[in-house]
Amino acid sequence: MRSALLGVTKRPGLTPGQTLKLFAVLFLGVLCAGHSGAQKPTKKPPEQAFWIVFDAESGGDSCSPRDIYVMDQKGEHVKRLTSNHRSHNPSWSPDGLRIAFLKEECSPAGGFNLKYLHYERLRNFLYAPRSVFWMDANGLHPSLVAAIGPDAEDTLWVPDGEHIAARMADKRNLLVHITEHRLPPNHQFEEPLSRFLDIEEPQVSVLSPRPGADLEELTPPVDNFLPTFYAFFGNSSVSDFPSPPHKMQFAADLGASLRVLSLAGAAVSAPVPAYDSAWSPDGTRIAYSSFTSDQKSILYVADLHGDEAGAPRALTDQELDAHGPAWSANASRIAFTGLWKDSSQIFIVNANGSNLIQLSRNPNLLCNHVSWTPDGKWIAAACSDNSTFHFGFGPEGEYGTRSNIYLFDTSKPRAKPSRLTRCGYVYPRSWNELCGARNPSFAPAGTVVP
């Protein structure tokens, strides 16, 4: 029997309701077939997450406590990896599975006395033991590599993934420029850092005039990885606390060096003695900076294999005072920090020395410790903003500025960077703020933080 409904033949045994359902299925099939050739709208693929490991303040005592964190390149999904208040200077392994870092052991000073706090911080900075560790990317299973002494200042992985290098400073002999208010007898305008332990008078109250020496560490440093210190003497009270000059004056650390360790802690020979070194991702070349007789720094690249091994090629002149090289993932470019208008800015140069570009150009923003995203589109750096210079009280109320992690677009030189971390200046502050964030290191592509 023919149905009156669009000529659909009614099969024996089908009820009218089943016939309608069959018609609906056939109608939708025809409708979909008519649109089968239409192009479906494409969805934008999700942006790949690149993870940054860094350290930030984690409490208030004379040990300058810090812990290690990770976040993505938007400054989101922050995760704290350590909680011992003694871990800092992290770097990611070439396979993205491990993180190297420094851990220090010191005894915090008690009591609320800013003068004593400064004295203890200086003593711990000069003499507190430090060790090299590595841990899993999720912060678990920390493993000791070696106790390396108080001069360890930074870590970096060797591309083979089986060795970790530590940058070693000569902190006790670093000369600090002194601003004269009333120099004590037998003291010069430049003193070794260790001598401030003899000059300091730690029991002087913070609320009274200061007859002794006072010493402040400013971070990030002005133009290299080593700390920058500002010092003064005299009866200077809080009300007339002097501001440091824009150009910090200190002697180059000619005794700094690089120490390479196996994961078992055995020392191996370093390819160059330079403190400020960075291997290319494939391990065939090394970039490093070296001081001139005028205590300016030049950036070099040297091959580690082949006929040209060991012959350095200068990439910059000494007036740029280049420090802190970091290779792009494809080894075609090197980012570093150099001086511009007496401030530490970010530069990029091709690995052969061509096409020098100044990426940042803000004299108030002092940057160091640069790191590339795996795709080469962004550079992270720790920067402090001199326009927010302040003086505060309390364990975390310090003289100077705090560093934050900034992200720079490598395709847009001089563009305003994005600030990924923030820290307020009200004391007491919430400890969920990432204050004093520094030492950023991007993980390799494909790294997943559990």
C-alpha cells in the first residue's frame, strides 16, 4: 500500500508511529547529505603552555629565604615546588624532567632589628654553605649533587643532561663602593665585601641614627649576575636616608669561575673558565662573557669540537658590557644583558655576531637572567623598576626595589613587556604575592608539570 505521506511505502508490520520515525530519519539523512560538502569552521588550536621555573621570596629572616615556583608564560597556573625557604636559582634539564637548584643552610637572626638583620644577611651571604640539588619537575624527590660552598651563585645544565654547572663567585673579595658621609679611620672608598662584617654595628636600633656602616644589596644586579651593593657611613637617620646613584660602582669579580659536576658530584673540567657561560642546545658551542682590563665585559662564542675548537669569536664590543648569555632553542640567536644609559637592558644578536637588536629600552627597568621560550617568540627576564624605589620597615621592607618576571616579545623591540608576577609594597603583605621573583628558566617544548 502506498502511503499518502510523500509516497513512502508502508512496510508490512510497521505501525503509523514507526512509519513517521522512519521518514524523519530519511529526511535528516537527505538534509545532512546536502551539506556534506560545506566546510566546517576551524577552531583555533589552543596555545601551547610553556613553563617557567623561578624563585621568589618566601618569608622574612636574615637568610633571605626563597622558594622555587613554576608558572606558564601568562603568569598563570602557579605552583610552588619547594617549601624549605632555602632554595633558589633553578634551571631546567634538557629533557624537561628535572630541575637543578641551589639550597643553602644558615641560621636566621632573631628579633626585629633591621640593622642586625642586614649584618646577619651579609654574614650568611658570605659564609652560609650552599649545595647543588636536582629534583623532579613536580618538586618531588630532591637529590643532592654536591656541597659546593658559599660561593655558588647560579646553576645551569650541560646539554648532555648528565652534568650541572655552577657559577662560582669570589664574593668576599668583591670591592664595594662607599658613599662618604663620615668615613671611619683607616677605611677607603672601596672596601672588600667581607670587611663590612668588621665595620657593621649590628646592635644599633633601626629607629636611632646610624653611626656605623650600612650595606644594602640591590637585586637584580645592574649589569651582571653578581649582586650589586650600595654602602654608606655616617649619622644618617631614616628621614634623610640617601638614594643610591643610578650607576652602581663596584669592581669586577675577576675571581669568578665555572664549576662543572656530574650528577654523582664528581668535578669535571670546564670548557672555559668564565663564570658567565651558556652551552648551545646541541652542546657544540659555548657563549660566555669575559672582563677586559677596563673591567668591561665582552661576549664571546667558541666551538667545543672540530678544527676551530677553543678559538673565541667576539660578538660585542666592550662598551656594551655584555653579560648573561642565553641561547635560543634553535641555536641561531643569543640573548644577553648589556648597558644602555647606565641601565641593564636586553639585547639579541645572531650567533655569528650579526644583527644586534636592543629588545628593551626603559632606563628605569633593570633586567637580568634572560631565558627564551622554546619557539623563540618570547624572552623572560627578571627586572626591577627604579621608578618604584622605596624604603620600608620589617623583614620584607627593604631599601630599593623588588624584581618581577617580565615577558618580552622578540618580534617587537622596545615594546612594553608583560609583567607576570606582582608584589605590593604594603607591610605586612600577603605571602601569596610572588615578591622578588627572579632567575626565570623556560622548560623545553613539550614539558608537562604534573
